[in-house]
Amino acid sequence: MADALSATVKRPSGLSEAERAAWHDFIAASPALGRAFLSPRFAQGCEQAHGGARVAVLRDAAGLCAFLPFQYRSGWHAAFGAAEAMGGEMADHAGLIARPGFTVAPARLLAASGIGALFFRQLSP
């Protein structure tokens, strides 16, 4: 459940050790998320290669609940809130990395993350 949902948007390099550990824990708990394109390491690599990489760190009443990695193709895209999957056209999957059982409406997720639109090719379950 997404009650009291809030998000902090950070560069991947700005994630704390506890946040990176939670990201790995969420992936380990959901085998469908076990893809390189959804890993914190991939997000950090994208940040190094492309300065527009961001991660929305989501929290609800129970605490840290999800991560939404994305990037902006350009400053103009960022100004208009037009995000794309982390890695852009190179990525074969995009998705919300969340603790098991967490759900949120897409519009609420985007609003909490400060994104107007998120473009992707294939969404992971």
C-alpha cells in the first residue's frame, strides 16, 4: 500500500549504504527484478556516463519501500519532467524496484517522483 508516500530524488552516487542494501534486498526477494538493468550498479554506471541519471527513493508509513531509477536525456527533458528508463535506448527493462507486496498507482508514483512522463521499452513485472 502507498499511504503517506513520499520520494526523494537523488543521483545514484548519492544513495546511502543502507539504501543500496535495501535495493539489493528488494531484488533478491523478487526474482523477476534480477536484471542487470535494474541494479544500483547499472544506475551508477549510467550516472558516470550520462549526467541525467536519477533515482527516486520512495518511503511510506512502513519506511523505505521502493526505488525508481530513471534519467533525463537532456536539460530540456528535465525541465519538462520527461524522463526515460535508466540507460535510455540501451536498457531492455525498466521498472520499480520495491519491497514485496508494495503497490502504487502509476500516476501517484510519477507525481511523488516529480516526473510528468516516463518513457520505456519494456516494463519488468
